[in-house]
Amino acid sequence: MTSQHSHTPHHGTHGPHQAHELGDQAELLDLDAEVLAEHTASITAWLPLKTSPRRIVDLGCGTGAGTFALLDRFPEAHVTAVDTSTAHLEQLRDKACARGVEEHVRTVQADLDDFDWPDLGSPDLVWASASMHHMAHPDRALSTVHGMLAPGGLFAVVELAGFPRFLPEDAPEDRPGLEERCHTASDRFHAEHVPHRGADWGPMLAAAGFTVEGERTVSVHIEGARSEAVGRYALGSLQRVRGTAAESLAGEDLAALDRLLDTDSPHSILHRDDLAVRTERAVWAARRT
């Protein structure tokens, strides 16, 4: 998935703390790409394209999950990968070189909330996964994409239903239902700070002049008992949830969450054999007619 999946804005310069956060975020984006690769491939295969796109723009590309999923699907295409984070773009370029596809990838550092976007050409396909909800003025961004797309081109918007769930409902044993309470607290934070997360993009796409030609919800349920990646994905995701939920969690819940996140503890989430990845993604395919 492409994913500016941090659920935190990417603005401003990066000091040591932000650099550490970006490193953690990059690892989480890479795990997201690894664990959900099959589901991302199913989305790229579903897109109602009339011909294989030659020029693709990946908005909010993160470390490149969507960029490389799209190149797997359309190996002849050229992808312009756009993100605010120079660190993420450097990682993406390194991956492109390692895969031998550097000739097919161009990176552009840009803040998509700026009024003037850089010249991204006239693409046949624009892909935005978990990035539109970070924009302060998404209606303006949608209009910009509409104006940029080649006539007949397609805009694919992928939206997340928050962070995935990993634990059974009756876990952990000392605080059953902890994960759902953490997500409820985190959702309150995001409702205030990232109001477009989980939005229905269909009406907004139509208002920007697009014809919405397809919409689907992809349900994800991956049993993770034998997957080290799922354990690390759960750890990273719950660390991010803790950052937005801690202030409003009950003390006992916060203590139980910290036991799960303590990698040196026997209660660490990395030691559990009952994890699964459960989430949903909504996808809209909108055409510039």
C-alpha cells in the first residue's frame, strides 16, 4: 500500500525526535507493504483501466508500497512518486535501484497542501493510498488532480479504516477488550486532528468533476500465528496508537498496553501466537471524462 500511513501530518523540518519518528514510520510502512501485499495487488488488478497506464503518479507514496505494487502490475509504466519526506523518498529510490527499476521511477519532494504543486506531467493514472486524509484542503487537491490527469485518465483513492486490529476480543487476559478501547481513544484524537480519515471520497470526487466508475471495500483477515512480520506490524501499529490514545486511556489500560509493547516482557505482543490482521480498505476509481 502506498500509504502516508502514519496518521500524523508530515509538515515542517525534522529534528532528532522527528527523524526517529520517521524511521519508525518507515519501518511500519514497509511492514504494511509486506503484510498487505496480496490485498494491494488485488486492488491494482481491479482498477477499471481501458489500457495499461504509461505514466503514473503516486501521491503520498511513503516508502513505495504503492509505487512498486503498480510497477509489478504495469512493468512498462513510469511512476512519479511524491511525498513530503525526503527520508522516505531516499528509501524508495534505494528500493528502486535494488529492484533494477530505477529507470521507471522519479521521486518528487512536495507538500501537497502547498497551493502550487510541482509539475507532475499529465498522467494516465493517479494513485493516492491513505494520503488524501492528511491534506488540509482535500477538495483543492482533488481539483488539482482532475486538472492534471490526461483525458480519460483514472484516479484511484484508497482509504483506511484506521489502524488494523490484531488481538482476539478477549485479550489480553488481564484487560480483555483493551485493543478496542485503545482504538476508540485514538479515533477521538483523529476526529479532531485528521478529520478526513475514513471519509467517503465518492461525493468529493464527483464534486471535483470526476465520474466515479467503481467503488469497493476490501476486507483483510490474515492469520498471523506463524508470521514474524505480523508480530512486528502489530507492535509498530500499537505503538502508534499509544501515541494518540495514551492521554484518555484508564491507567490500568495504559499499563496493560505498555506490557504488550515491552519487547523484553514475557507479555510482549511479539510472543503471542493468537495474532491476526483485521482491517478494511475502501477504494474509489474515478475517471476524468
